[in-house]
Amino acid sequence: MQQSMRCEPAPNILLMPETNQNSQLPLKVSELCFSVAQKQLVSDFNLELNTQGLTAIMGPNGAGKSLLLRLLHGLLQADSGGIEWNRQSLDIKTRQAQAMVFQKPVLLRRSVAANIDFVLQHCQTTSRKSRREILEEAGLYEQHEQPARLLSGGEQQRLALARALATAPKILFLDEPTASIDPSTTRQIEHWLERIRESGVKLIMVTHDIGQARRLASDVVFMHRGRLLEHTNAKVFFDTPKSSQAQAYLSGELVV
């Protein structure tokens, strides 16, 4: 099941048990290709991730960032190439240890409480927290009887992230989770993500927000036209990008 999230009053952070190991890493992507209507959208993509922290996937519009995220999580099937998590092919068992947060919250047409109940009752989860604990930590217990889709945008995103964390993921994918949120709420979510990262969950996030990536990322994957142009330490990327496309992107210029 996929998730989503945003935020308003700063919640108590929902954390997974601390760990120095992530049994899903390393991630190895080999010669990955994906096309739609004979148009190649991801081409000969190779990537290795073997560190904790937050990996930011960046690039101009149409670079294939969100497609890559969905391929890594198994929401889309590649035309060719391979994806391995800890030397195992991507399968249902692997996906059960992952969750995804979308830019637009994906919520059930039920109450706030029922959205959490669904995860706790129907998904394979190692969460030891009750529904009340989860909602209190997300700052949403007072709204537990309210229809989830009547929450504010920030509250909906917060619920979706709390629901994702209730599945105790080892890998959390985030597709521009703060793109439509005001700066104050964005910072609250960033603090939340910092705490999640520190708990041992590997974060892989698409973002167009260069400032956000500077604040959160440990490494950066830079894409253009479906291809990987750079993968390096975040500080190195922002200080000395190697490709002309990355240089133009960081300068706010048209990327060609």
C-alpha cells in the first residue's frame, strides 16, 4: 500500500527502532530502461546506493525522476534491466518493507482513524504502536473521527506520512512531498524527515527544491532526459557540479 503526507503543528515524531543496518541495502540498478508508446523515458540507467541518509533525486522537468522512483518501488515494470535490493530481485517481499509518499496525499475515503486502522489490520507491519499513539504523534488525534479528505492539505500529508511510517518501512520513497506546502509547514516536514533518517530508515526523495536538498541530502542523483548524469556527495554536487546540465540547473538556467 502506498502513502503520502504534509504537516502543520509540529508533531511528535513517529520513529522506527534505531538501527545501523538496513537489510534492503545495497540497491543496485543495472541498465534500466522504461518506455511509453515507444518513447524512451528512462535509458540505460545504472546506480548503486549503499549508504544510509537521504538520497535526493534531482533534475529538470521531464528528466524521469518520478518514473525512477516508481520503478525502484515496483509500481512500474521496467522494459529491461535489473533492480536488486541487497542482492535480491525486486519482489513482493521487498516491497512490503518499503513505503511511498506522494506529492498529492493518497488517502482512503474514510475517517482519519480508519486510514490508520487499514494499515494496522491489513498490511504486514511490525509497528507496535496503537492507532491512538500514531495519531497523537502525528498531531492528528483530535481529528480522528473526521473524514480524512476534509483535512487541510498539511494535515492530509501528515496523515499519509504517519500511515507510511506505521508500516515500519526500511526504505521510504518521497515524491516531492512538500511541493504544494507553505514554507513554515515545509520546514516542519523537513525536521520530521531528519528524525526519520536518524532512526535508520533510508530515504529516497525527488525534489525540485535546491535549498531543501542542500539541507537534507547526503548524496544527489542528477537526471536529465531519463539518464543518470551525476551521482555524488551532496556537498560536492552543489559546490562543484561536473556536468554542464547540472551547472545550468543549479544556476536556474534552461537545461538542454
